[in-house]
Amino acid sequence: MTTRLWAGALVVIAALWSSVAPAMTIRCVEPSRYRELMQIFDEDAGSLYRYFGVERTRLLSPDACRAVVLSGKIEPDDASRLVLEIGRNKGWLATLYLTLSGGDPMEEARLAWTIRQFWLRTYAARADSFRYEPDFFASAPAPVGGVDDSAMEKGLRAYFQRGDLTIDFGRGADCVEGCASVWTGGVARRTRYRLQGLAPSQPPTPWRYALATWIDGRAPSSFDPSSPPVSPTTAPNTPSVAETYYAEQCGLEASAIGSLNKRIGAMVREAAAKNFSVGALQMGTLNPQFDSLRGAGARLQQCIAGALERKRLEAFANLCPTGCNTAKIADQAEAALADLRARAPKP
């Protein structure tokens, strides 16, 4: 009988142990290693540097990761561990896939602050697996000065035909509880499904509301507990600081798209006024406008990708001039978060 009791107790203990989320792990997305991404650029390092408008003095290891998965439970010192990972990749780390859980309000804030300071993208990974797509392409690449753009398009197609692009997050992976606050730190925030962010067992707190607003620079002089600011689950995909920066860097490219849309719209409206009768819509005139629009869209994409790349590398150079000093950066985080703690509800 005693043996049976001990056996039953061991089963219960094992079950409880397996249900406890492990500490945060950081895992490279293998197809995001730069030696793999070189396929997109026809194995020409010069093309990669020129696409982003980055000087070759920014040294890049072939084994550096452009994307990593953060999974497990949020615990103290996780922000410093992330800084070490950023340092290992010399600032070339760009995207974080988040499958975090648990709640440590101050560490959530430290992680969000760190992500924002290093200008990283965040992706709430709400699926067992997902197909990796490089963050700097949404369509065919624009021509790059001195580079055969047809070779880049060929490389991009070949890359997406690979069979090793699936990221395995693990069964039931999700971005829950404090993960939503970490997600808001990104300068570009994405999720496969609209981020729910907070598990039913741990509802949104005034602290998390305050953090989501403060991290985007929208916090009022004092927080009103009766009227909570923006929730982590409704934060825009692009924070205002990034939108302003993109507008400054890529305003001409964006205005070119606006002008082309107006010209195309005018042609279509003119044809509509003629009830689209034979010859009303001159495709010989319209098609070149569509070609120009496609090219303008690709150039805007390249401009934004390059602007973000340079801003991130600049942030890394400022924060880690001779390597990443985790203690110094942690002190900077505490100094910044003192403002939030002084005015926000207690975590």
C-alpha cells in the first residue's frame, strides 16, 4: 500500500513539474542566419550591404541570426540575457518571435524598454509552427544601384521555395500573460492572429495598460486609474516614433506612390465617365503607370528596410560601443523606468 501511495505521489509530482513553464530560452531561427539569407542576394555580400545602405565597416558574421524565438517563462534578468544575444549578433539581430508566458511586471517592462532601445521588431507567435519570412521583403525587391535586380528576384524566389523555412514553436505555443507587454516594445509589431495577450487567469492590469502607453511615448503627465490608457492588446502595429522616422527618411518614396495613385485614379474615373466604352480606357497608357507603381512600392519597401536597419545598427553602436555591458544597460533601464514607476499604478 505504501509503495502504491509513493508511486501515486510521484505521478502527481511529475505532472506538476511538467506543467511548470521553463525559464526563457533564446533560439536562433536557422534560416535567418545571414549565410542562408545570402541566397536572396545571389550570394553577393555587396548586394546585401547596398540594399540596406549600410557601410561594410559594419562587420557581419555568416552565423549571425537575424531572428530568434523567445520562449518560456518571463523571469528576472531576462532583459540582460536578451542584451547578451544582441551583442553576440553584433546588432544584426532584427526580429523577435515571442512565445512567452508568466508574469514579472518589472521584467516585462525591462524587456519592452530593451527591445525599443535596440529598435527590434516583435512577432507574437500564436501557432505551433510558422513559415519564416525575412522581415525586409514584402514583395519583389527594388533595383539596387550596381546590382542586377533580376538576380535578386531570382534569389528571393529560390529562397521561398526552400523546405526548411518552418519555425517549430512547440505544441500550443502562444504569447500570453506578460508576453503582451514585451510585444509592445517592438518598433514593428506583428502577430498571425490579433494579439489577445493576456490569459483569462491573469486579466489586464493598470500597470500593463500604463506600460503599453508609456513605451510609445503617449503617457499623460499623470495616469488616471479610472480611465486606463491604451491596452497592450490594442496597440498599433507601428508605434508613432517609428512612423515619424519612416516619414522623415522615406517621404519622397511615399509621395511618389501617392502621385501615381492619383494619376491612375484620374484615368479610371475618366473612363468611367464614358461608361467604359471602347477605347475609353487606354491600357497602353495605363499599364506603364501600374509598372511604375509596382517599382515605387518596391523602392519604398527598400527605403523603409534600409532606414530601420541603419537606425538599429546606430542604436547598437550607441548602447554597445565596445561590447554590450549588461550592468550598464540595466542601470539605464532602471533610470528610464523610474519615470514609469513614479506615475503608474503599482505593478
